[in-house]
Amino acid sequence: MAEKFDAIVVGAGPSGNAAAYTLAKAGLKVLQIERGEYPGSKNVQGAILYSQALEQIIPDFRDDAPLERHIIEQRMWLLDDHSFVGTHYRSDDYNKPPYNRYTIIRAQFDKWFSSKVREAGALLICETTVEHLLMDGDKVIGVHCDRMGGDVFADVVILADGVNSTLARKAGFHGELSSKNVALAVKEILFMPEETIQARFNINEEEGVVIEMMGSVTEGMVGTGFLYTNKDSLTIGVGCMLGDFKSNPNKTTPYALLEKLKRHPSIAPLIEGGEMKEYCAHLIPEGGFNAVPKIFGDGWMIVGDSGGFVNAAHREGSNLAMTTGRLAAETVIAARAAGKAMSAKTLKAYKDALDDSFVMKDLKKYRHLPDVLETSPQFFTTYPGLVNRAAKTMFTVDGIDKMTKQREITGSFKAARKLTGLVGDAFKLWRATR
């Protein structure tokens, strides 16, 4: 391991695999280091794959990638304890190849993606932890692993080791992650026959549905619930900001929230009879634009969750991860072709490419949203209840005229938030999403 590589990629998730594959495909000598037993061994959960980002890396990925179902319907639910008000978008356009989104099982998908990395020529070493970066002054020149003779050298190191990585912090590239910028999510995979899933969600073979939920399920904490259809299983989960879990006066646990979600009268019939075989918890960086650290320097770049690249407003992560990994790799490839050293000046091209991509444009668009949600618990408590009660009032036929019902609904909103509060909340949301 004392030999020198053109690039070292730390981590074998979507961002790390995207970087390693792109580099190796271009003929560079690449070492990828993964601390798990194999790529994907730490990721049993289901997830959403956004195909456009992967198409730019492996155009024919659909030929053999382990995909579960392509998504034809998106549901958004606002829940109180007994009901929900929601919107559905279902389109037959999403039922025509090439499909736009898929559900996947990360353990299978990461393992497949890693096989493509190795086919491209990269060297993968698993069950190995990078303990710290090797430095020559301010320049990264390699990594030190927990193996005998564990110093490995490279022209550039790409950090793709996840939200709870300590490598960048140890090197002084950024400080401790703030609990207000990280969500803790818990998931279960519930197995049931394919025919049952298709009947309950009104879908055919290979078609899928995604349900995203907010409201009383998070007990006033900033967070969401979700339900995905896989081939013969459902992925169900809930996540809230870590800071909210720490400060919650009821000391509510993530698992308790998940159990509450599963008991909701609108969810329980969908998952009835499902056999839970897999459970996991993981951290998600949701601080957004303002929480993205410095992502490049002399001899190093940061990609994926390590850089906080998650669009929490739209629940997008894998596409940002793969895009950042690809753009980092393309920066290295272009620098080598031009005969440039991997200096901070050279690698700034990575940030420039990101700033010009949908990744940073979308994060910048929602840059105020995390702070708005953190300081506005009413969006997760008061409003879900008001909206659901308003729907019940209007849809209940009881001899009361509709104008009276309308005045009752208007009065309930004013009583709960007052007119100034309603206007202020509307302005907050407008400013956070404009």
C-alpha cells in the first residue's frame, strides 16, 4: 500500500462510487477505501434513486442495476392524529421508459455500483478505516489507514465518507457539525407479497408509489415521515432534526415516532401484515446551503453527505451525491489533462462547476428554509390540525350551510394564529421557497 495513486476516494456510497468510477473510467490510477465489510453493508434501507444523475455516469445502468420499482405516483400528506389532507400526482408519462425515479435497496445498489467501479479499473479495499489524512504543510498528500504500513499517497484525496465523517474535522477543514443541521432518521423494511403491495397502492408490476408526510407524526419537531414501495417490501420511516430530539421535553425517541406513524389510521392498513426484517438509523445532513463547509483545498475535495449536499425541501440526496462525486472527478481529470497540480487554485474548478449546477442552485433557493422551520413549530403542530379540521368541517354534511362553515374555518385559523401570525407565516414560507 506504499505506492502512490492518482486519486484516493474514501467511502463507497453513491458519491464515492460516482467519483471513483468516473476517475477510473478516464484511465486514472484510483484507490477506493471502504470501512464496511463490502460496499452497502452499512446500508440496509430502501431509498430513492434519481436516474438522471446516474445516467450521466453510467448511461446504460438500467440493463443490470438492482432496481425495485419505477415511481409513477407521488403523494404528499399533511397529518393530524386521525386523518390527513393530501395531494397526489400520478402520470402515465412516468410509466414510459426511460423512467425518472426508482426505489432501491441500498445494500444491493451500492454493491452493484461498486462492481462497476472495479470493472472500470479502480482498486477497492474494504474493512479498512482511514484514521487521518497525511499532510505536507497545508496540502493533503494521502491517507493513513488502520493497517500495517497504512500510509497511502495520492495526488488528490476525495472525501466521501458520510455525514458523520471525522476526517475533514481532524484536518481542520471544518468544525463540529451542529445538531440543528443534522436529522436522525429511522427506517424499517416490511416484507409482503408483491400482489398485496400492488393491490393496496393501485399499481401494476414494477410500478411504485412514494408517500411523504408531515404533521403530528413528529410531535412538533422539524421532520417528515415517508413510505416507499419496493418489489416485495415497503420502506417506512421518520426523521427529525437531531437538535429537536435533544431538546424535546418529552424525550421522544425516534423509534417511538416510527411506531406512532405505523399506527396512524391512514398508514396501518397499508402496512398490515408486513414482516419487519430490517431496521436502521442514520444521520442526514439537512442544514442546506448555509451549512455546506469548504469543499476543496490543496489536494482534497469533499462530496456527497460529507459536504452536506442534501436538498431536504424535496427529499433529494442520491442525485446530489452522485453529481458532486462526478463533478469532483471531472475536475481532477481536466486538471491532469492540462498538466496542473492538484492545488486549491486548480480544484476551485470543482466549486465553480457545483455553483453552476442544479445542486447549489437548488440549495441556494431554499437557503432560508431550515431556519424558518426551526423557529416555526406551528407548521408541524397548529397548521396540520387546522387544515384537517377545516376539511372535516367542509366535507361533513350536517344541515349547516357552507357560508357558516366557511366563517367557522376562518375563525379557527384566526383564533389559533391571529391575523398577524397568519400573514407572518405566509411571508416566511414565501421567503423561504421563492
